[in-house]
Amino acid sequence: MRRYWLIFAQAVTVCLGILFVVTTLRPDLLRLAGPGAAPPAVSAAGAARPPGGGGVGLVSYADGVARAAPSVVNVYTTKHVNVPLIPLPDDPVLRQLFSQVPGVSRRQATTSLGSGVIVNQDGHVLTNYHVVQAADAIEVALADGRRDTAKVVGADPDTDLAVLKLSTLRALPAATLAADRGLRVGDVVLAIGNPFGVGQTTTQGIVSALGRNGLGLNTYENFIQTDAAINPGNSGGALVDAEGNLVGINTAIYSESGGSMGIGFATPIEIARKVMDDIVKTGGVKRGWLGVEPQDVTPELARAFGLGADAKGAIIAGVMRDGPAARGGLRVGDIVQSVNGKPMADTAQLLSEIAQTPPGQRATLGILRGGKPQDVSIVVGTRPGKPR
């Protein structure tokens, strides 16, 4: 028995010695071979990548960027403005110097920049309306160096979106549009655009919030909020997920200095997709409209109307004469609590729900009138368009 014990003790001693040598000289062998070894790096597309180059355990979004970046373009717009000439001075000498100046206004070009996203092989580019607003000429530069002129197919100021059409280029790298409402707070997103005109740039962050409204940016607001750096020139660019799918169009930033402060807003793809389809098919966007002036139910108004402190809805503060709401019997003081059975929390939700209702279709509004619930059926009208 003693002999076996000596053999066992010697074997343990030798193993400990080998372990000491390996731990000292090649500790990486233990990490790679052990049961608790770190997993190989995972790419943005979810495929395992062997370690090396980027280091063990690192995650890269290079695959997603490579998939999305070719479809993001730089948009350059030019606007010609008339600049009045300086009136001729009264001094004879100076008048002689200025005598050759023609007595008409000259035209001066001002140039601005933004970004856009190629959305199909037909050459349609989705961007922000404020990027191309009142532009006299539009030029688009692709990531591969090609350039082309473009024209505005249509625009929707209510969501600050516009659709351009490239003139001649073909074989275009179109973006892959993500599924509607696929984002969650905390998801990784990448912002791709042309900030400050330095060239195509990618920044990374997460979805900070969804459904942001009440910002005073657009008529219909339902923004994705992200901390991915968005700066002037990113407007109209792509917000993509880690796999490179287009989830939004970068629209605005919250900033006191003009630069990124970690609060950026993008229009969700489900809104951009519908606006784009309507513009391509009809040249514009038609939305439902009631012709009312709604107001949120605040705690003070809830007490004044004898409602509970947690009451929600929209109070009708004004009704347009001969508008759809007036013809349907809606009155000032009515409190709209639902539309077609869907509860309405505030004014923004009411306007959004009506806007999505096709003009000419009936909508049933559940209201409180004099403290008593009742339904009002209204034929939804067409929202008047804003002049461009």
C-alpha cells in the first residue's frame, strides 16, 4: 500500500510542476482549452468568429456596417438666392468706380449637406424634408464614389420625410428594411451618415427610448431616441440595427451647443415605409382628419370635469365649422376616450390614430359628454396639405 501511495504522490507532484510551468509560460493555453474558456468573438450578424486580430471576447459590428454603409449616400443641395447690389454712392468719384455695375440683382448659390438612404433598385432615396427643402439643385454621392443628380418625387413635412429619385445611376446598393416595431429599448443601433461633411461616418449606441413625442419637431411624432452620436449632416441618414437592417431615418438632435449630446431622434421604419410608399405611388401622403382642436386631459381639467385623477383622453377645445367632426356631431367640451374601441391616452395618440384612418372611412369615437359615455360616428376627412 505504501508503494502505491508513493507513486500517487510523485504523479501529483509532477502534474503540479507541469501546471506551474504552463501557467507561467503559456497561460493562454489554459484559457483556450479549459471548460471555462471564453467563447469565440461573435460578429454583428451572429456568426462566431475565431479569435485573432480583434482579440479574444471582443464583439464587432463590422459585418452590419459593411451591409448597410453602401446604401447610405451624401446629399448636397444648392439654393440660388437673389442678392441686391449695393446702391450707387452719391460721391462722384465712387459713383464713377461703380458705374460699370449692372443695376440688377445677382444670383448667389448657397450649399448645404445631409444624408440619405437608397431604398430600392429603382433609385429612390429616402431622406429628411428639411435637407432638400426649397433646393434648386440636388446632387447625391454614393459610398463607392459615384455621383448623380436627383429630383424630389414628393415630400411629407408632417413627418419631415422626402423621397428623391436618382437620374441615371443603376446597379444600386439598396438598404434592407427591418420589420415593423422590431426594436426594443436597449438594442444596439448604428448611425451612418455624413456629419459636418467629413465623409461617411458610423457611430454606435443603444435605443434609449421609443415613442418619443411632444418635442415640437413635427406634426406627427413617434421618434426612436438613441445615444448614438448624431451631428449636423447626419440628417436623413440611416439608423440600423447590429445586423445592418434599416430601423429608422436620423432626423434631429437635442443640443444646446449644436453638437451631439447623446440624445438623438430617428423616424421609425414603419412610419418611413408608409410615407415612402404613398409618395412613390401618388406623389404625396393622404391622412385622416377631423377638423378639431384637441387638448390633453390634465389633472386640473380632470377635476374641473369631475373625472378621476388618472383620467386620460383628449378634450375637444375647438371644432372647425363644416369640418368632418362638426358634421358628425362632435362638440366643444366632449372628451374623446377611444377611437374604434382603442383607448386614447392623449392628444398625440388621438391625432396619430385619426391620421392613420383612410379618408372617407367611418371612425367611432367613444366620448364623455356631460359626464355620460356615448359613441359618435364620424366620416374621416382628408387632412389639408401644407404648402411646400
